Amino acid sequence: MARFTLFSSDSRRIAEADSVAVIGLGRFGTSLARELMAAGTEVLGIDRDEDLVQALNGELTQVVRADATKEEVLRQLAVDEFDRVVIAIGHDVTASILAASLLIQLQVPVIWAKAVDDQHGRILEQLGVHHVIYPEKDMGRRVAHLVRGAAMDYLEIAQGYSLAKITTPLLVVDVPLGESTIRRKYGVTVSAFKHADEPWTNADNETVLRAGDEILIVGPSARVEAFAQLR
């Protein structure tokens, strides 16, 4: 096990920057950490698996082999000084819950945690985790919409409210959006559009869509799904 005192000063420096601590470096945690780094956010990665830690050495700002279910370890790594911490542990529900409990006791301002199922998620919420995410469930739901062929991309923003990228239905082609019946009849809003190879542009009442345009629609999930089925 690493001697944490060797890392405390580095971790504290990271905590003072635009940074996130990611606990658990499996597939989800690793993907998240890499995306954060690519976006310019410094990342402290923590995992008990030496192989995972070694694999990410040099890719993250700092990566440490440590047990995040122990309060003294979290303090020595200055995790309590981070504004945002993600618990990406998936295979060990007990470790996930213990880590969440400790982070809440340490009063970390914003805690995100991965839940493997609804029961796990409820426990995390009851503990006081600020944001509980369900990567597998959410991805399954998203892929299901794509497989149906109704949307080119789909995102549930909140329960019962979604955003989808679709091809413009013929019924709204060559009609200014302000004169169309989209919002009144179908209950969705066109928020942006893209003509052929042109960049995405915010839509307004004067926007006239062409056949083949890609559009972003937002609204209640059932309404978004129904509108996406139109041709």
C-alpha cells in the first residue's frame, strides 16, 4: 500500500485547482477521468487495484493506490479539500456506501456516485449523496431509443423530460417555426438546427427548416418520442 504522506502535498495542490477526485478506476471511472483530463480538469484518481493505478500513471494528474473506505486515507490524500468527488466504484457496493458515508462526514461540497441498481441508489440518496447516476441503466435506455431508429441521438435530461437529435419531419419543412404548430400540437420545442455541413445554430421563430436538416427537440419524453417517429 502506498505511503499517503508522500502524496498529500500534491493532492492538496490539485484540490486548489479546477479539479475532481475520482474514486474507483474501473471502466466507468477511467473513462470519466480521461474525459475530465481532456476537458482541462485536473484529476486525482484513487483505486485499490495496483494494475489499474499503474495503467493510468501519467494519464491523470495524480493516481494513487489506496483504500478510500478509510477516513485517515481520505484526509492524507486531501480528498476532503476537493469541491467535487466522484465515487465510481461499481463492483463493491459496500465500499461504495462506506466511501459515500465518509465523504459526507468530511463535508465534501458536491458528491457524485455511481449506483449499480435502484436499491444501491436509494441508499446513496438516503446517505445524502448529491447526485446519483446509473450509467448502465441510462445507457440502456439511450441505446433502446437509437435502436428503434426514431432518433439519431437521445438524452433524458431529467425523469420524464428529454432531448433528441432527429431529421426534420416533412410536415415542418419550409415553414417558419413561429408559424408552425409544433409546440402547440406536438408539445416539443425545436432548440437548434443544422443545415447540411453548416454549424449548429440556435432556432427561433424565424427559422425555416429544410428537408434533411438535423434538429434538436426538447420536451416531455413521451412527446419527444412521438415527434421523433414522424416522417
